[in-house]
Amino acid sequence: MLYLKKKYIFWPKTEDEYRAIKDGFKGYPNVIGAVDGTHIKLKVPANQHDSYIDRHQTYSINLMGICNAETLFTYVFVGYPRSAHDSRVFSNSALVRHIETYGKHIYFPNEEDHLIGDSAFPLRTWLMTPFSRRNNLTRRERHHNWCSSSDRVCIEHTFGILKGRWARLQYINTYSVRKAIEIATVACILHNFCYLNGDEWPAEEVEIRPEEDHVEENDREAFRRGEHKRNDIARNNFLVINRLQKIKRYTDKFISGAEEDRRLAAVPPWTLA
């Protein structure tokens, strides 16, 4: 089954494919995927306990995924211990290594395109994250976070559907980390296969993970460029919503006035005192 991974889990290639993905995300502009991680519990040999144990004294591996708005995986990376922070897992994925080696254009040919992730991920020009809640957020920043969160929920739905359909992912009864990685990867392949063949899963079967703290930034220049882009997006989105609200208020006032005019026109003038 693993040889089918490239056939069923693939990054967009054409401009039409990029456009179709972006059109699926309604709350945040120019999104070509939502990224997050989930945990797969398993048995681990005694000599690896320290690596794979978490604060709950359970053993698991991290499944990092990117999906589109239709809950279809476009990228998965499996295998890091659960104790590893999402940002560390992501930074060591082939996707990020390729971006750092060859440039972001191989995944993001258009400058305005990006992924969206929660605050556990590093802010980059190609990965937008929320404004930190540690600060007193402005209305514009709160609106930005809401737009991002409303679109980002699709990756949580995707993991929920994945584990709902393939119950073995709740706990893989094996001591082999390699086998667990293969099982999780095959489950992701089958997830896409089922979706592409019209075999959908109830949307209510979802997993919601608490958001992790903001990652400690180790590339200040990359963060600064990402911050500049995020500020532009937040400002432009907020201007748009303000304009729409003004138009709605004007329209409501106009409709209300027109209805009042019609009401008065239907009343004989001698009854108006």
C-alpha cells in the first residue's frame, strides 16, 4: 500500500489545482492548506521509553498532516515521538527541508499563497499563524485569529474522520515504531482513496486538540517577514469587513426607509395627522 502514497496524497501542481484549493477556504485569503498534528498511541520497547513517553505516561508517535478544505490530505509526515513539539516535527519534515534548501517557490509558486497553522508553528511568509494571546489583541487582530481558526478547523475534522474510520489508530498494538508509522501512513492513503471514490465519513466524528503555546522563534528575519505579511492580511481583511458592515447598515436603512414609504403610501392622507 505504501507505494500508492504519491498517487493519493499529493501536493497541487497546476494553477487550476492551486486555485481550486484556495477557493475552498472561505475565511482566510490565499490558503493552500491547513497544518496540524495528532498522536497515535502504541507500545514502545523499553530502550525507547524516554523518547516516546509524554506527560500522561503514554507512548505515541506524531502524525503531522496538511489538508485542503475538503478534508483531503495533501501531505503527511509520520514518526516523531509525541514528546516532540509540533514545530520541531514540522521543521524536520521533508517539506520544510526542501523549502529551506530550494526555496519556497517549489511548494508556493505564488508569493501570496501560504498554509495556516496554530500558534505551535513558526510564523513564515508561507505559514500564517494567529496573533499571540499573551498580548492585548486589537479588534483587527482578534478578527484575523477568528478567520484563521474558522478555516483551520478542517485539519481537526480530517484527523477526527481518519481516526473514526480507522479505529486501529486509537491504539496500535505493536512494539515496532516502523510498523506503526507504516500503519498510520496507509490509513492516510486509504482516507484519501475513500474520499476520492465518494465514500465520505460523518463530519461530526472529529478531534479537537487544545492549542499549544507559541513556539520560541529561532529565525528572527524569517519571522519578521512573516509578521509583515500577517499584518497586511489582518489589515486588509479588517478593512473589507468594515466596508461590508457599512454597506449592510446602509442597505438595512434604505430597505427600512423604503418599507416605511410603502406603508405610508398605502395609508389615506387624511388619516395622517
